[in-house]
Amino acid sequence: MDEKRNPAIIGAGFFIAFLALAFGIYTILDAIDDSRATQQAEDQAEVVTADDDDAADPPAIDPPSASPGRNIINPPEAITEFTFVAQTGEPLSLSDLSGRYVLLAFGYTHCPDVCPATLLEFRQIKRQLGDLADDVAFVFVSVDPERDTPELLARYMARYDPDFIGLSGDEEGLQTIAPQFGLFWDIREDTSSRAGYIVDHTASRYLLDTQGQLIRVYSFTTDPRVIEDDIRDLITPAM
């Protein structure tokens, strides 16, 4: 005679079988997830490696000495003596700077872009030169003398470096030296400007030797490191 099965035992058996099936499904799904995670990690590693390779081999960049916009004047060109009013309110002549190299630019205090960029680069060059900067005069000549008074120039130059020299060039003096520097400027109304006017002007930078002769002309886009290297080499020539 067949024995009757205990319902409790049968129920326990089904429960154990269910747990085993569930565990098996969980194990399979977990393995699939691990496989996906491993593949994603490998893919990410390949991306990072590619990025690192790109960073290790950047596009070739010309060294500062090969920067465009650098014009060597040889033989040096004499500059006509000029005297303008400095930010101190006192007249200052080119000959007063004799014995020092002169890094010079033209502009105006309400200039929205070129002049601030130029003076920031002058400050950078001065800092990089360290003690050698004592042998250099950094000069900013305004082509807007009607508005750029000595008081305004003093405040403007102080924003960048109190040792910078600001000069307010008069019309006659500017016209005299304009051909030697290739200088041009044109003051015109511009309602879109905060100042109500704008001055189109030469953006070049000029380097004069210790006798006040023009020896370098740099375009606005010249790397400031090129200017710094030139000045450094001139002050401390190779022995």
C-alpha cells in the first residue's frame, strides 16, 4: 500500500526547488552584469589611453624665437628727440631715458582692447626679466592728449605698474616722430563706445636701444616671450 505524502514535506520541497531556481537565475544575471561591467571598463580604459596619447604628443608649436611679427632694425635707426608731458606733470624727453632700453607703445586710456593687452604683456615681460628690468623703461605714449591728462595717465598706468611711464603726446610732436615709427592714429566718434569715441591707432610695440635708436618692431601678435628674450639677450650678451 502506498504511503501518503506529508503536505508539509511536499511544500518544503517546492520551496527549496524555487530557491534553487531563483539562485541559479540570479547567478546567471550577475555573471552577465559582470561581463558588461568588465567590457565597459575596458572600453573606458581605451578612451583614457587614447586621450593620454594625444596629451603626450600635442601639435608642434613654433618656439618663441620663431614667432612671426618680429622685425630687427639693422642698422639701428635714430629717433628724433621728443619731449612730452609725463604722468607726473613734468616734461620728459627721450634723451632722459638714455642708458636704458625703451619698450614703447602708442595708444590711449579709453582703448577697449589693444592697449590693456599691451600693458599687461609689458607687465609680464617686466616680471619675467626680474632685476634686468631695471635697465628697461616701459613707456606708453597717448595719441589722445586732449583727454589723456597727466592725472588720468597716472591713474591708468598705476593699474598695470607704477614704474611704467605714461606720456601725453602733443599733436606736433606726434606728427614729427610718426614717420619714424610708422605711427598712425585717427580719432572719430563712435556712439557704441562707452567713451563716445574711438581711436584707430598703430598697435605695434617698439624697442629702442640705450642710445634711443630703434632696433626692434614687434607686431601686436608677437609672443611676449620673444620680446623678453630679445631684451634679455641685449642686456646680457653671450660672452
